[in-house]
Amino acid sequence: MASTLILTLSCEDRPGITARVTGFLFERGCNILDAQQFNDRSDAGSIDRFFMRVAFDPTGTSADSLRAAFTKFAAEYAMVWKIAAQDRPRRTIIMVSKFDHCLVDLLYRWRTGELSIDPVAIISNHPLDAITDIDLSGIPFHHLPVTRETKADQEAQVRRIAEDTNAELVVLARYMQIFSDEQSTHFSGRCINIHHSFLPGFKGAKPYHQAHERGVKIIGATAHFVTCDLDEGPIIHQDVERITHADSAGDLVRKGRDIERRVLAEAVRLFVEERVLMNGNRTVIFRD
């Protein structure tokens, strides 16, 4: 039985796009299983945008033949589009520094089949024994230390690993090094980062301890695409946790790590299931 396929697309909004797309699939014997769309009504003077995600059974029509036919169709609308197999694990690089809670969680969800990823490499600026003692199940581990003087060479090694493994996604699972503009641009649209979020915000050393000292009542985490603007890329997923006066600084650290791993895992799931479409500095998320 043919794998379910996912069609995602975006283009300038026009009347009849939904009918044309569904008609295209119907004419080729495809059975639509789920369809979602969003019309972004822009401010005056800007162009309205149309976004769509369709899951369908190709019923005997190959993905390659559909892509070839849809190429001509999409050109009429100047679409940005993709047809991908739903059940194909996305080749993923995980980057980590010393804290392993996000790494361990991603690997657990991969092993249990919750996340459709294929971990092709784990990269760290620290040796493995300084991070975790978990079984990596044969996933290649690359220790790439970095200093200010070696940063360019280290980032070039990361790019080579991504190229050699045909990586489709890079996940910064608490990787505590800032990408250069060159690296951010190279992985644009396929690199996800996680960072804590507070009300109010705290930066620098021991942010959870700073939050405790200020008596915050909400902490959270944000998963976003990496861009040249530090921690300000298009947001994929966020969540919060309420804090009380009885929570110690250690409680905030524990709760913070828990929400970081949950938010990052959900962002990765949304990405690999083709539910995230770029919309300038924002994202369109088609949730299930």
C-alpha cells in the first residue's frame, strides 16, 4: 500500500486555489484524508498569502509523477510547495552542550516511535562523557570543541557533517553556542532552537535563579527557527508553567528543564509532520 503523502504550499492568495488543488488530486485518483488552509489577510498595501496542507492517499499514483505534474500547476501561482511521504523519518542532527535533558527526551521519543526522525549525528562542543552516559544506539557522536579562534572552522565541520549525512533538520537541544550569521543563513528554515522564556525576561548566568529572586509567577520555553537575530526567529511552539512563592530556585530549574524538553519535542514533531509553513517572520502551524 502506498504511503500517505503530504502536500504543503503557499502563494499569493487568489480565488479558487482550494478547488484547483483538490481537483488536481481528484483527477489523479488521489483520496484526500485531511486538508487545512489559512488565508493571511495582510495590512493595506501588502499581498494576501494563502497556505495549505493536504494529506492524501495517492492510490497507485507515484509521488514522483505527482511532483512532475504539480510543478507545472504550481508555476501558475508561483507556489512554494512540497510533496513528502508522511511516514519517512526526517534525517536529523542533534546538537547539545552539557545539559542532556532535551537530547535524552528526543532520543526516547525516537526509540518509541513518537518522533519520526532518523538521528544521523549528535554534535557537541563537549566530550560525550561530560554530557551523558546514555546509550546512543550507534548514532555517530562528533566532539567538535569551539573557541573564538576556531569558531569558523568548527562551523564548517558542522556543515560538512550535515552535507555528508543529507540532514534535513538540525536541532539545537540546549546547544549553548551562538551560530554565526553565515551558519544561521546556511541552515535557514531547517534549524530549531529552544530557549527559556520568563515574564519578565532574564539573560545571562543562572536565569532561573534570577527569576526566583524576582518572584516570577510564570516561566516558559520557546522553540523557534534559528536566524541571524539571536533567539528571535519565527516561533514554532511555546508553553508556560505557573510558579508559586513556595517554589525554590531548584524547583524553577527542574520545572524549566521539563518544559524545555516538552516544547522542543513538540516543535520537532510539527516540523517532521510538515505542519510548519514559513510566513515571513512568523509561522503558520497546521495542528492535528
